[in-house]
Amino acid sequence: MTNQKDTLYQTVDGLPGSFRFDARVAAVFEDMISRSVPGYQQILQLLPTLTRAFFRPDTNYYDLGCSLGAGLLAMHTGFDQRNARLIGIDNSTAMLAEAEQNLSHLNQDTLKLVLQDLQDTDFEPAQMVLMNFTLQFIPLADRQALLERIFASLHPGGVLVLSEKLKFSDADTADLMASIHYQYKKDQDYSELEISKKRDAIDNVLIPETLEEHTSRLRSAGFKTITPWIQNLQFISLLAVK
Ligand code: GEK
């Protein structure tokens, strides 16, 4: 994978306006997400194990908002040479172009990369659907219907892996998490200017919700077992089993 250092927000006039998944972001994305989301690499490291735990042959494994294909690669590792299909969906041309390169060594008969808005996706039957920090970019009003369509596509016993940045309703907890996350980004060699410019750009683009909001939406979509499996500061990954 290309892994250029993310320096997009180093200058005062760098990358103005709202955050977009364009070619400049795609070129540095792996570095950007690893240095911004504590636990991102941990999720990827554990995904092969999760895939093996839920594995069912001859069906589909989705990565929604697949970006550079890191989640698809991790699920593929979990297949252990067994037969299953990978489907990656993203509505960013730049991201998907990088994903194609990164996954070019995989068997192309069992891999499909689709340039598409998730709102327009007709889901095929699936055993695992990964949404690794993607739902937070979907308009709030559209999230319930999307999760219901995902639920309908899953086999009984299949799993949705939903990773999100959390909002906290308690102000003290929110401040605590924000201040530790700020320190995390400084420790990752982001300057105060970069941190504040990125925050301004992503505000109103990434809309986080509370754990309670996620849990109740998943429950009303039909999921029976809903549990966090990984949390680092305000970045959580949930398992929702059909
Ligand atoms: C990873 N999962 O590396 N339809 C399709 N794709 C979308 C939509 C949409 N409506 N909205 C956003 N995206 C990845 C990381 S990044 C998370 C996911 C982040 C895509 C968008 O183009 C981007 O590639 C991805 O969702 C979100 O495990 O940047 O924080």
C-alpha cells in the first residue's frame, strides 16, 4: 500500500473547505487514519480471527466504504484459502483506484470493487459486513434504512462489524476523551495547527452518535446480539449478530 506521510493540513492555506475523499487524501490515507484513529490497526489485526470465527463458505463478505482495501485484505487472510467472495464498495474514485492496485494480487474472480454510493447498493446474501468508520459519513436520516438492508442481506448467524467514532452525552466524559485524543494526535506528530484545521474540515462531514443511539438503531434493525469488541478512547467497534 502507498503510505505517504499525511502533511495535508501542515500549512495555513492547505486543503481548505470541507473534508473530501479525493486523490490528495487517498495518497496519504493509510498514514492519516492510523495516526488519527487509535486502535485502527488493532481492528485490522483481529479481523482475520473474526472472519475465521464467523466463516461460512460460498457466500459474500462486504467492506462498505472500503477505502484502500485494508479491511478486504484482512478478511481475505481470514479465509485461509477457502472459497468466499469479497465485495468492496466506495463512492470515492480516488480511493477505489488505490484499492484496485493494493488488491491486484488477489484472485480477481472472487473480488468485486464497486464505485457506488451505499444508498444505491443492492446487497447480495452475506456472512459478514464490515463498516469500518463509514456509517459516520452517511446522513443521519438514512442510517436506519441502510442498516435494515444490511440486516436483510445477512445469513442467520452472520455479523455486521460496525466501527465508529463515538459521541458522549455526558460533557465531562466527552471532554476527557477529546483531550486524550488531542494528546494522541500530538504524540503521532501532528501539530496543533494540523489538528485544528483537520477538525474544522471534518466537522459537519463526520457525524458521530452515542453508543446508545447505535445500539438502539441496530436493535430496531433486527440484530439480536450487539456488543463492543474493541474500544480505544472514543473509537469503538461493535459486533451485531443476526
Ligand atoms: C478502512 N473502511 O480503511 N457510499 C460509499 N462510500 C462512502 C460513502 C457512501 N455514501 N460515504 C463515505 N464513503 C476504511 C476506512 S473511511 C473512514 C473508511 C475515515 C467512503 C469514503 O469514500 C471513505 O473511503 C470511507 O467511506 C470512509 O478500514 O476516513 O474516517
